[in-house]
Amino acid sequence: MDIITTTRKTAGRSGFRLRPGAAGAGRRGGLAGRLGARLRRLRDGAAISQGEVARRTGLQASYLSKVENGVLLPGLENLDRIARAMGMDLAGVFERGRRHRPGRTRRQRG
């Protein structure tokens, strides 16, 4: 019983699509839902639109929408790209209580 299928790697996009009803699927429950909600809160806190994140990352806005809605679980490379587009490093996505802090990422500093 597969709960995850991989998406085609097209134009730099890849991720894992969760089957409906799978443990990680959905906006509220599961890993994909919690991660998507977290990314949306961070993006809203940074006052950046999905379109702007798409422009900065080279990912499609529809892909980002699916990630934020818990339909897709992004791979680490894309998650890192999304985090950097919001001005933080990958660890910042997972740190509890972390709010967006405008400024440069470590990579930009040096």
C-alpha cells in the first residue's frame, strides 16, 4: 500500500505527492500539512507573495500552492530554495518559535 508517489522531475521541480487519505496528507494533519502551514506562516510573516517566491526560486506558483496546502511534500533541495527566497536558511524552517527575520542568509553574508 503506497502512500507516497514521486512527481516527475520537470524544470527543476520535484517532490512527493501524498495519496488522499494518507497519514501525511492534508492541510491540517500529517507532516505535509504541518510543513505547508509553517511555510505559509513564514511567507506571510515575511510579507512575500507566492508569486515572488516562485520568481526567486524558479519554481511554479502552482507547485508552491500544493506544498503550502499539504498536497506535495517538497524535497530538501526545493525546501532550501523556498527558505532562501524568504531570507532564511533551511534550519529556520524547522526551528520552533522562529519568526522571519529580515536580513541576509549565511550564504549571502560570506
